[in-house]
Amino acid sequence: MDLDALRFGNFSKLGDAITDWEWMTKKLAELKNDAENNLKAKADAADWAGVNATVTREFVDKTADEFADAHTQADSITKILSDTRDELIDYRTQLDEAIARGRKKNLTVMDTGGGTFTVTMNVHPDRSAKGVDVPEPSQKDVDDLRDEVQRILHKATESDNSAATVLRLLVDQTKYGFSDVHYEDRDTAADAVKAADKLAKMAKHPDKMSLADIAEFNRYLEKYHDDSLFSERLAEGLGGKGTLQFWTDMVNAHAGARGSELKQMETLQRNLSLTLATASFSDSDEMQAWKKNLLKETNTSFHSHSGPQHFSPVGALGSQVLSSLMHQGEFDTEFLDDYRTKLFKQDIGAGDSNTNALWVKGYDSVDMVFGNGTGRDPLKGLFDALSHNPEAATHAFESKSDLDHILGTTRHTDRGESLGDALESAVTGIAAGDTTSMAPSHSAAQVKIMANIMHAVAQPDAGADLVAHGLGSSFGDMAAAYMPEISQTFAGPDSGAIFITHSETPKGLELPDVTRFLSATSADPSGRAGIIFGESIYTGNLLEAHLSNPSLFHGDQAQALADISRNAGIIEGIVGHSAANAEVNGAISSENEYNDALQAKGDFAKSWVNVGLTFIKVPEHLGGATMGGADRRRDRSRRRSRRRPSDHGSATRGGQGCGAVPLEPRPVQDAGFGQPTDAVVGRRRPG
């Protein structure tokens, strides 16, 4: 910054801009509140069906979110501009005071252009003759004033430049809509960017990073991994190929880590994954290039550039490196779509039984995840990433041929558990590990995927064998989430008035497939626990709803309750018969294993099964603790809603469930499989 620019710059125009932004922020706050409390609230309360219940409701939700994001971005810009103006005015005051002090010592400061200036001693040859007592400045006085002015100009320049950098990063975050990044002041945003630049510089020389350096690296990542500007700046600093090279070098340098070193590396991998996930949502030109470069390098062989090479001569594939950094965090949908398309094409090309030959054979010394598996199969990391992004997961399994292939590979790989998590996310709309959100109503695409999964498991030629390859627990969870559709499938075509759901295609499942799927899944203790938990909660909520609001069913209420009870008995009968056969065959080791699994399902199932009663109007006292799940999902879905509309269908988001207090499932000793149940309380009749 030029000296005269700071001394004589007119900050009134900046002040006018800030006033305009303050007015804009205030108006956007009003629009935001109106959108949330009027537009969205009325949409949530509306008793919509068909297209309105999905497309229109989702459009309203996204519109409300955009107003919220617009307000957030405007507020950040206002505060950054205001902070910067105040800082520059303060630096101008400091500069004027320094120059005034210099003048008293007979020193003059002059702007020489291009950010330079001079400090000179004034010459008064006749001062003695005139008797003027003007002090003679020393060289130290000159140097001190020069250094002080230089420090002030440096700080002012840093304030100005960092504000410009932060504002550019902020507005470039998304090409469509507004960014939800929020900062209270310029310093906070600037510190995040500065931290990212520091880490990017450290990462250029991983061989020089000591354990203390890695600990510092982790502290910054831990603090900022959810910060969009930090994450983007670090990713840009590393570069696409550089990101993969950095992790390759770190893994190689710390191969065989133990104790505290292992702990540091596991933490680094987790934090770096979360940071890159956050960065992936940016739409800036730089981040678009970063993502393209990552995908371009998936088939590149990466070798360490520092230290002895612990990998085999073939190195590690770029896809192996990238997927090892995708186990944590929610990545951008479009990025996951592109990456998944590329990996699926390669995996399918190898055939169901040759996936290990494609990804594992020849990479025997590669360990990208420090003993937590090997990281050689890149689809495991991809599936973990999909499990954290339900929208991308739904896209991934819409193709029946792709789904059938991926399911078929589980017999020849150890990717079953990760795949199960991704499938759960795809058909339920709930991210893996999320116990706070309530499941949205099922879209037609989700129901179709669920039907295809059931059909695959129902195949007589070892379809049930899929349950034993790490998928049993997830299949049980998915059955729990689909109790409304399963119940209508058993009850027949005219059962929608009793077995309430707002699924887009409640009759999208096939009875033979459902029966065989439930039977096969029940052979797994955790799968069986999921089914029983789901059936108990859905039945209990359904009974509560009909008893509290008889108008839900325009017919004999006793008949409705009897039908609900009968359906529960059918499902429990299938489960009980399968469990009995499994025990005879030695497939279930003990009842304790099932009971432990049952207990572990609790929090999750309460979220999944409420999808059955989504949007139903029931008495207020049945609201329960599960209301408001849609609001808790907003932070995640808002980021996705800023994206360019894609060609894929997606799960409907939004809405509230009745949340009636669920009945707890019975332990195995009192399961009463196949027994008639009491229509009022859903328990087995005594005797």
C-alpha cells in the first residue's frame, strides 16, 4: 500500500458501501425469517400428496435455505468490510502521528510510489544565524521512523490484502446461490486463510515434518476442518496431485507406526479427510480444477519422494490414495458422482470375482490406512464416503446392473460392511452414524433400489448368502426403515389407509422378495434385531396414531387395529421361523448375541422407522422427542442445495413425523414369534 494512499485515501465510499450492505443484511434477515416462519412452516404443515409432497416441498425447503444463506453471506461481507475500514482508519491515525513526531525532529516522510517512501533530514543552513533552535536528527532517529512507518504500512497492506482475499474466496464458494460460510470479523477469516497457507507450506516438505510438526498440523486441522475458506485454501495450496503425493509421502514415512506415532497418523488421516470433504463443496474455478486433477490421477502410480520406499515397485494407485482420505466427512455430491462412475466402470470391467485381482494383487505392501484394513480396495473408501452423503448414495445404486455387480463382489472381497453402510444411506436418506435426524419420506428411486436389493437377496442361487458377507446388519436396518412399505406389501393393495406412509411408491415391493429377504436377513443376529426393532416401533406408533385419531381410517377402528396386529404377527412369524432354522444349523451362536444387537439398534431405528408416519397430522401430545429432525438436517442439505441441479433424482428432504413414543422391542426370550399380538399394546398375549 502506498503511503499517500493510506494518508489521504477517502474512506467515505467504503463507508457508503458498508451502509448499503448493512441495509441489505437487515432486509435479508426479514426475508429469511419470513421464508422460514411463513413459507416453509406452511409447506411443512400442508397435507400434500403426490408431486406436491416431494418436488414442491423440496423446492420450498431449498428456497428457504437460500434466503438463509443469502443473509449469512451478506452478514459476513458486512462485518469483514466494516472491520477492514476500522483497521485502515486506525492505521492512518498511527501513520499521521508517527509523521508528526518525525517532523518535530526535523524529519520528513515522502511517498516515492510503488509502495516505497523516504525519510530525509531537513536542511536549514541559516538556522544558527537566525537563532532558530532546530534539533539535529541522528541516524538512529531516521532509522526508527523509517521502521515505524514501514510496520504501519505493512499492517495496513496485510489488512487490505487479506480482506480482498477472504471476500474473493467467500463469493467464489458457489456459482449458484449463496455461501453459508459465516465470519464475525475480518481477523477470524484472515487467520483461517493464514493457517491454511502455513500448512500448505509445511506439506511441501513432508520429509522434514517431525512428530511435533504433525501434532501442530493436526491442531490446525482439528480447529478448522469445517471452515470452508481454510479447507479450500489448503486444498488449493496442495494441488490435486500434490494432495495425493503428500499423503503417499506421509504414509511411507510412517509405515509401521506404533504407539503415539500411530495415534498421530490416524488423527491426521481423519482430520485431513474431514478437511478435504469440506473443501469439495466449493465451486470456485480453483477447486473445480483441483477436483478434476484428483480424478485425472486415479490410475497414476504414486511413489514416495522422500525416505526409503516401503511400497512395492508398482507404488500405490491414485484411487487407493484418494479413497483412503474419504472415510470421514461428507463430500460434494457431484464429485462423488464423478468418482463413483469412474471406479464402478473399472470394477465392473474386472467382473464380480476378479475385483481383488484388480485392486489388491500386486499391491501387497500398500497400507494406506495404518493397519485398519489396507486401503488397497478404493471402493471401501468410496462406500464410506457415500454412506455420509445419502443423495450421492442414491445416485450410486439406481442402476440395477451396477447394484447387482457390487453385491456380487462382496463374496470375493471384504467390502461388505462399507457397502452395507452406503446402501443404508441410499435407501433411508440418513447418513451413517446420524442419530439426530429423522428419515425423510422415501423417494421412488429409493424404493426401487430397496426392491432391487430384496430381489437380489431373494434369489435361490445363493442370494441369501449375501447376508453372511458383512451385509446382514445393514439389511436389518433397511428393513426397519421400510416397515411401512413392507406392511402394505403383506396387507394388500387397499391397505394404505391403515398402514400409513408418505412413501412415493408404497407398493413398490414384491411379496415373494420381501418374504425371502426378511427370512434371509433374520439369520444374522444383528439383522434380525433390526427387523424386530423396526416392526415394534412402527406397530407401536401406528396403534398410537389410530387410537388417538380415529379419523385416520374411515372404517371400523377395531378392524384397523386387528389388521395392524395381524401384520406384525406375520413379520414376527417369518423372523421366528428363520431364527429357529438358523439355531438348528448353528448359524446363531447364542441369544445374547441377538439381544446385544437389539440394544445397539435403539437410537438409529427410532430415526428410520418414523419415516412411516412422516407428515401425518396427529394430536400434539404424540409429538415426542423425534420431532424437528428436518431442521437438524438443514446444515447438510443446505450445502447440497447450493449445487447446480443435477440430472439424478434424489431423496425428498424435509418434513416431520408423528414421533409417537415407540414401544420397546422384546428380548428373544419373550419374542413370541408367530404368536398373535394384543391389538392395543402390541405385546404377546399371555398363555
